[in-house]
Amino acid sequence: MLVRYLSLLIAFAVAVWLPRSLLADDDGDPTGDADGPSEVEAAPADPLAADLAGPPTAAAWPGVPVGYTLTFYRGDECAPAQRIRFVPRWVRTCKSDARVSIQAAGAAPARVQTLPNVPSRLVQMPTELARQWRTCPYKPIPAFEVPGSPLVPYEDPQIGRCYLWRPLDVAAWQRIAAQVHGDRLQGAHPYLASVLRELAVRGAAQGIELYVLRSVAAMAIHRDKGGHSGKHKGKKHKVNTKHYHHAGGRYAFMHPWGQAIDLTLGWKRPAMAPDAHYRPGSAVWRGFRSLGAWADEMGVVWLGAHMRGELGHFEWHPTTWGTIDGADLSRRLALYRQGGVEKAQEALRYSPETPSPFNALRDVGPWP
């Protein structure tokens, strides 16, 4: 008993004597201890993402007459993306809209003039449009869609046709298209394909060798008439009558509709298992962090930021947070049977009859 009391007394004296810095509370998490693995450091400021923060790049604007002038808008002082209730998509809260006036100059680069900011017409902006220079006529403009146009069309069920000022260095893309395996973008939704081409060109300029593995996954569809309960990936779920299944499981993931792309890094020797080399500070780490930061600015989700097993998986899913189910799935499957993936993508067209929280984005011309 005496030995026990002496031991306690000695322990108390040592605790009083030791510097407080050596007695930091242990939260039970070894990853926070000095001898444990260090926390993954945040990505440094990325020049790819920084490109979107400034005025748009001047480029030739074929298809419109010399002197034609149009105002483009971009959200300014925007908060990180978040979900909002009742509208299942990611949005950003922006304090104002930055503006530029772009005037066509024939074969010469367009003239870009910065205008004063104005209050945002929408407090909560869709992520795809919040940080890109846009004009939204809510209808197709043929003059904006000629070959070589610096405008990228954008449209989804809640947002009518918009055009994003995002000139692509076509010559640079053609130089790397074979190494990138650009042919594998066939079947990808045009908007997602435009993002990946931009990623490839801008990445190559900084030594990031993007390599496309696949865009559209094979889909085996059958109709389940059982209306019974079953298991999917270890979890019980109820299978309703007339519920469709496919290769992705109970829910329709984005690959069958060309809304997801798998990629890796390296042209001569692609890293087919990049997860094994994804260490803080490594070339793979820097490459994917850069591509992920740029994709995020254009509303494309990099799953590698949340799931290590999906390091090379990039998704675009407007009007939904993730998977597709219910009436939307049935509609897409019906369209798919009519004309494949491209026909199924008609489900992403704007529906004027459907109420939308984003209709205030509509701009007034004049349109060429």
C-alpha cells in the first residue's frame, strides 16, 4: 500500500514539473500525434484554377459580325459549393456578378473590357455557372455554335441554353489528342467532354499528362418484375415492380449516360493504379489536385477528393447530387432504347414547363 501511494506521489510531482506543452490532451486519434502519420497537406494555390479568377482570355470570335458586342457575367466573391434544400444540386453563394464587354474583331482577338460589378441576380448560383463567364439567351444561337467558336454551350433541365466564354487552344489539343486518347470521349456528354479537353490542354502546359481510360460504361439492362427484397452491396433494399437494373447496380450511376469519365496520368506508361502512388507531394498527388481544382471551378466533381478508390473518376451531375433513380431513370432508359447514349442525353435538356429557381439567369440580347 505504501509503495502504491509513493508511486502516485511521484507521478503527481512529475506532472507538475513537466512543461505544459508536453502534456497536450490526447484525443484518442493517433493520426494527430507527433509519431503518427501526418495530415495530408492542402493543395497549394493552383494556376489552373486561378485562370478563372481573372478576365476572360481574348480570342477570335468567328460566326458573329465585326463590332458585335455582348456582356458576359461571372459570380464574384463566391463561397464554396454547398447543397440546398428542395433543389438537389450543388450551388455557390455569390455576393455580386463581375461583368465584361466582349467585342468581336474578325480574325483578330476580341476586345475585352472590364465593367463595374452589379448585384447578383441569383444569390445561389449553380456551380457550373458560378465561376465561368456566361451569357444565357435560353435558346440556341446558331452564330455562337460555328466551328472554332470560343463559346461552350451549356444546358440542363433547370437552365436554358447558356454560352460560356472558354476558348480552347485547338492546335494544342490536336497535338496531344492521340496521347490523351481523346477518341474515348466519344459518347461523353458534350459539356463534360469540353471540360476534359480543357483539362488536358491546360494540364499538358504544366507537365500533367492526362490519359482518358473510358467515358461511357457498357450497360446491360433488364427489367425486374419480382417486387421483392434483396441485397445490394451488403445492404438490404426493396426492389419495386418495374424497377430497372443495370451494370451499375440499383441506381443508375453517371457512366452509362456519358456523365462520368475515368482517367489516369502518363502517356507512355499510364499509371493504371494511381492510388498506390498518391502520396502528399508526389507527382501523382500534384497532378490530380491540380486537375480536381480546375474541374471543380467548372462544376465537375472529382471523386478522388472524397474517395481514394476513385482517384481518377470525374463526374458531372446537374440537377442531382449523385445517382439517378425513379422517373428520371425510367425516362432515360426509354430514350436509351430509342437511340443509345446520345438519345438518352436528351433527358438533360431544358424543360421550360418545369418551375426552376434559376430562370433569373436569362439574358436579353441583342443576339446575332
